[in-house]
Amino acid sequence: MNFFRGVMGGQPAGPQPSGAETIQKLCDRVASSTLLEDRRDAVRALKSLSKKYRLEVGTQAMNHLLQILQTDRSDSEIIGYALDTLFNIICNDEEEEQDESEDENPQKQVDDLGVQFTDKLIQEPENVTLLLTMLEEFDFHVRWPGVKLLTILLKNQCVQLQAIILVSPMGVSRLMDLLADSREVIRNDGLLLLQQLTKNNAAIQKIVAFENAFERLLDIITEEGSSDGGIVVEDCLILLLNLLRNNSSNQNFFKEGSYIQRMKPWFEVGDDNSGWSAQKVTNLHLMLQLVRVMVSPTNSPGATASCQKSMFQCGLLQQLCTILMATGVPADILTETINTVSEVIRGSQVNQDFFASVNAPSNPPRPAIVVLLMSMVNERQPFVLRCAVLYCFQCFLYRNQKGQGEIVATLLPSTIDANSISAGQLLCGGLFSADSLSNWCAAVALAHALQDNLTQKEQLLRVQLATSLGKPPVSLLQQCTNILSQGSKVQTRVGLLMLLCTWISNCPIAVTHFLHNQENVPFLTGQISENLGEDERLVQGLCALLLGICIYHNDNSLENYTKEKLKQLIEKRIGKENFVEKLSFITKHELYSRAAQKPQPVFPSPEQMLFDHEFTKLVKDLEGVITKAVHKSSEEEKKEEETKKTIEQHDSIVTQYKELIREQDSQLQELREQVSSMSSQKELMQSSLAQQLSQIQQHKDQYNLLKLKLGKDSQSQAGSQAGSQADGAQVNGLQTEELSQLREEVEELRRQQATLHSQLGEKDTLITTLRSGSSQEAGDATGGPDNTDMTQELEARRSQIQSQQAEISQLQTERTELLRRAEAKSSEAGVAGGSSEDSALLADLEGRLATQTSETDRLKAEVKGLTEGQAGMEQQLASATSTVAILQAEKAKLQGELQESKKEQDDLLMLLADQDQKIHSLKQKLKDLGEAVDDDDDLREQTDDDYDEEEDDEEKDD
């Protein structure tokens, strides 16, 4: 312990050990001490020496410190010291290194030292995994140093460490947990760590995004005050940009998660916009960049269009336009807002229409487009702002024919309003102003109003300009060529040449108007043929391009300037090889390559602003075809024209045959559809008939069951009546009046029973008749073998029709071949005999064709007859179906009557039971009176005879 006191405390007497010796002793103490307190004191001493003796501590103590992280994880204090020490030896702290002499430790060696120690630590991936596990500790003195150490490791060796973390189990998830830490220091340093981790690594970016990073970052931005927040908001926005830039998967996830809607409150600005802090400007600048990342022209068109739609629907575009028209907004924020609005509306018709309707808060109100163009042609405005306005105007007209028409319409004589400033007036003013940058911007803007729009190119030919008093007006096209011939600045001439090339490209009428001026062609040939400086070579190349367009899109309406005469002029005055060389200089220019990379015009200085992105596409499309057009001779052109005519004739013939084939195919398809529909109808009728037959059979079975049940009920009722009559016959000795009354009642009951039996017999007869009729009609409706024969005959006719059509097609093919051979042979001499044979054969084929055609017509007529027969069968089936329905109704009626009969029989049984009781009571009274019942046997025999007769009648009815 005295040793540590000597290192940490006062200075003992005697010679002092050197720094390297002291570090060596401390490392030995860390490695050999058994007490945790001793190791902790040694690591604390190493931490205090790690900044002054960075090299010695790093080379001697790194392995011991890593061992401490593995063995002493239970003690958070020693772990914190070890992590701080590792951070000090790896971090390139410039302020600390300034104390060192410049000769010993130059900054480059310091940087290399940090990278070397980083390489040594990550040489074993287990060390990185060990550091990641340290982040699971909630203790502040462990977690915070671990975060700082991983951050500096990522700064020194980002790619290698990203690969290790990516394959480490739960590596990214542990780092994402830092954002949920309640301690702001750890959360903020965790943001810096994730910034380094997500740089240029799409796989890690996706994992971080799907770990709910968007939700957490947006919550932090809201908590910190959005654009008014501090450095934490800036860190969150930088991390969001890392996750979304050039990552289509994360962009789609951001859009689908409705996070675009949460960006709208960021851009809410008040009326008083003075005194913006530097941090607010930085935050809002990053927020605008985040919007641009989602709608960048480099993204896929579908994803960009979807984001543009969402931004319009949630009101984000409206909010950006409010900032655009607000006062007091800083210049760099205004410039970036213009660029952002440009990409939000680029190629989106709905957004472009909305932007066209935005008005500036002026008196009187002016369209936002007009206000922006005023800034573009004003040479006192900042260069970057003018470039942003030009980009906004280009994006407004991109694939927007409606907007192009509105801009060109402001130049036409019928729509010019002298009391207001229009976009067309501003463009013309900029086109002919003394400022070369205004000339170039106006020319490019006007060229975008004509891009891929033939109608507006022709409409712009009507524009007339008044140059001076007393002189007639000249066309806009002529005025452009006049300024071009006056030898203005290179930037102005380049802009005018780009406008003219875009104007007359793919517009023969504009080419004719251009060539109609006799001075234009000599001026172009003179410019191309001269040997000028480097700057003028670009103008010569553009002049060659303009002249080449006049050749390629020439309709030969002017005799003096046909395609052939212009090519002869090039060959005599310039030379074809020289012309092609001057033309190819355009694509070799450095600024051409820079402009072709992206649509936004970004130039370091106004002098380098020469090429437009859309114009580079036009040059790429036209350079090859113009070179071929110049090298072609008149004979080759004639051959090409003849070839085109031949191809057109051949195409017309092929088209005729295609139409014939389509017609035959349609007829064949109709016949097939008819056959298939008839087959399906037949199947439906057969299934329906089978179903009806099964229903009839079920009805028969139900009827038989009801009949058997009815017979049993009748027999039981007859037996009960006979028994009651036999008992009644025993009555004897009654008074004459009572006995006669009882006999009359019995006779009445017998008559009622006989009436019921007769009614039941009639119902049985009617049911039998209906059964026989329904069976016969069902048999008739089935059709039996007739239907099958008709179907087979129909199928045979159809197959015969198909074979006949195939044979007709073959005969037509042979006829065509023979006609071709006959035409070829008729031109040769001495082959009259062969021609006659072909003619005879052709006549024979035509006769066979006519025969087959008539046979086909006959078969079609038979098919029609079979179809009508099938319709008759369908009618018979419908009739049978109606008959079955009638039978079912009759059956239901009979069942109802049967139920009524049963009810009446039950009532009779009740009445007979009452009579039996009365008879028994009367007999008893007679016995009590002492009267003998002598006629009991006779009455019983009579009753038995009557019952036998009733049974015989029932058997006859059955």
C-alpha cells in the first residue's frame, strides 16, 4: 500500500521511478494481487496515468484491463476504472495531446496510435462481445464508460466493428436499449454511438429501424422541443438521416408507420421569424433534408410518388409553402425549403397543381411561381437561392403538360395582361437581360416548358416580340438567333443553344421556321468550321448539335435546305469527320458529366453553370442518330425509304391476314362457346330431371306409407264398432220406445261409417289415377335414348365442322402458295405449260374449297336444327316439372283430407264408446226390472253379418 501512496500521494525521498517502470509495476500488481481492493487501486492508478503515458499504458496494460473486465464483473467500480482507462488510451483527444511536444508526438502519429490500439482490441471478437455485455449493467459508472469506449472504437475502425456487432447475439438490441435509459447523459451518448454504428451499413440500419428506432427518436425530438430543441434534436435527426438515406426498406417502413404525418409540427413557424438561433437553423435544415430523403429523385418512382401523396394529404406540403412565403426566414433555410418543395412536387400532378395555386401574401396577391421567378432573374439575389428557384421551376414543369401550357400561354399575344407581371414576361426579361446568369437560367426554364411537349413547341412559334419603336415585331425564335449571332458571353450562348435544340427537337415545323431564316445556317456552319479556344469549342459542339437536329428532323419542305443539301454543305464547308468531332466534344466536357449525375443544379460558382440535367439526356439520345444521319449517302437514304415502304406494304398484308385469322378465330370461338353452353345446359337438364325423378319416387313411397297406415286405422275402427253393436244387441226387455230409439241411433252411426268408407275409396281411386299419369309424363320427359342420340349427333356434327374448317384453312394456304408461284413463273419466259398446270390445279383447289364451304354451311344448318330440338326437349322438361308440382299440391291436399278423416273417425269412436256405456246401463236397468234379454243372439248375428259385408266392400275397393 505504501507503493500506491507513493504513486497517488506524496513524493518519498530518493530517486523516482520512470513512467514506464511505474506502469509495469502497476500491471504486475493487477495481474498478481489476490485482494480486490489492491487490484482496484492499481487500475485507478493506471487510469490516472493513461493520458500522460498513453503509449506505455496501452502496450502494457490493455490485456490486463480486458482480463479485469472478465474476472471482476461483480465490482462495478473496478469495471468503470478499466473502461475509462481503455477509453483514454484509444481516444485521440487533441486537447490533451497539445501538451506534448510537437516533435515527439505529431497529430498524425497520435491518430495512428488510436487506430493501432483499436485494431489490437478488436483483433479478438470476444473483446467486443465482452464490451457489449457491459452495457447490460445499469450502474452509471459502468454503462457510460462502455458507451464512450464503443463510440470511439467505431470512429477508429467502423467497418470492422460493424461486422463484429452484426454477428454478435443481441448486439444491436443492447445498443438500442440505450435510447430508453432515463439518464440523459447515457441516452445522448447512445445517440452518438448509433450514429457511428449505422454509417453506410444497410443491414444494421434495417435492424435498428425494426427495433422501433423511429418511434423512439421522434418521441425524443418531441420531448426536446422539435426545431427549438438543442443538440440532442440534431443528433436524433442525423441518426434518422443515416437510417433513411439510400435505404428503400427503411423508407417504406417509415412511410407505412405513418411517421411522415408526425413531421408536420416541425415546420410550424410563427409570424415573427426574427432572431433564429444557430441551433434552430441547424435543426430545421436537417429536418428539411429528412423530407428530401423521402422524396429524392434517386429513389424508386413508386416509393417517391407514395411519399409525395402522403405529404400532401397530411398537410406537410402546405406547411412548407407557408415557410416559403413567410418573411424573416434565414436565407439558407429559405433556400433549402425551396429545394425541398421542389422535390415534393416533382412529377406529382396533384402536388404541382397545389403549388400553382399558392399565392404570396402581397397586395395584390401574386402566384408563388411569379415571386420565385422574380428572384431567379434578379442578379442581386444569392447564387444558391437562384439555383434553388430554377430547380423548383424545373420540378414544377417535370411531366406536367398542364403547367407547361400555362407558362407558354402567358407569352401568347391573346393572354398577355399589361397590368400584371406574368411568368412569361419574367422569362423573356431574363432571357434578354445583360446578366449572363439570368440569360442562362431563363433559357433553361423556358426549355423545360417545352420538354417532350410538341404542342407547346408549336405554340411558342406564335410569340412575337417588339424590339424597338418603329420596327416590326420579330418572333421569339428569330430574336434568340439574333442574340446568338451578336457574340455575347459563352454562358448566354450556351443557354440559348440549349433552348433552340430543345425547341426544334422532334418538331419539323420548328425546324422549318428555323431554316426559313437565310442567315441561320451560314452562321452555324461558320461557327463550327472556325478554330477557336477551349471555351468556344463547347459553343461549336452545340452549334453542330443544332445543325444535326435540323438534318435529322427535316421534312424537306424547303428546297434550299433539304436533308441532302444540308449534308452536302457540311461536307464542303466543315467536313464530316470534323463535324462529328465537334459534336462529340459536348459529352467529353467535365461539366456535362457533372450535370448528368442528378437533376438538381449544383454548381460551385456561376461561371461553371453551363449544362442542364434534362439537356444531357437529349444529347445522349441525339448524338448517335445525328452521326449516322450525317454519314449516310443519298443512295442509302433512298434504299432506307424503299425498305420502309416495302416494310409498310408487308406490314399491311400481314395485318390483313391477321384480321382474317382473328375473324376466323372469333367465329370458331363462338361455335366452341355455343357447344360448351349447350353441353352445360344439357348437363343441367339431366341433373334437374334426375332430381325430379327422385322427388317423384320419394312422393310415391310417402303415399304408400300413408295408404297402409290409413287401412290399419279403418280396420281397427270397424272392429270397435262391431264389438259395440254386439254388446248393444244384448239389450232386451226395454220399453219399446227406448229400444227403437237406440236402434235408430245405431243405424245412423252405420250410415255415417259407410259414407266415410265410400269417401276413402274415391280418394284412393284419385291417387291411383294421379300416380299412373305422373309416371307416364315423367317417362315422356326423360327423353330416354332420343336425348342421348341427339347429343351424340350434335357432337359428331361439331367435330365434322372443325375438321372441315381445318381442311379449308389448308386449302387456302395451298391456294396462296400457288398464286405466289404463278405470279413468279408468269414473269419468266418459256414456262407457259407449267403456268397452265398451276392454273388448272388452282381451279381444282378453288372448286374443292367451294364444296367444303357449302358442306360447312350445311353442317351449321344441322347444328341449328339440333339446337332447336334441344330447346324442345327443354320445354318438355319444363312441362314435366310443372306436372310434378301439380302432383305435389294434390298430394298435400289428400294428406290434409286424410287428417280430417282421421279426426272424424276419432269423433265416431268417442260417440260409439258413449253408446256402449248407455247400452250397458240400459241392460243393467232391464236386469234390475227382471226383464229377460231374448234377442241378444239375433242382434249379435245381424251385427256380425253387417260387419262381414263391410269387410267385403273394403277388399273390393282395395
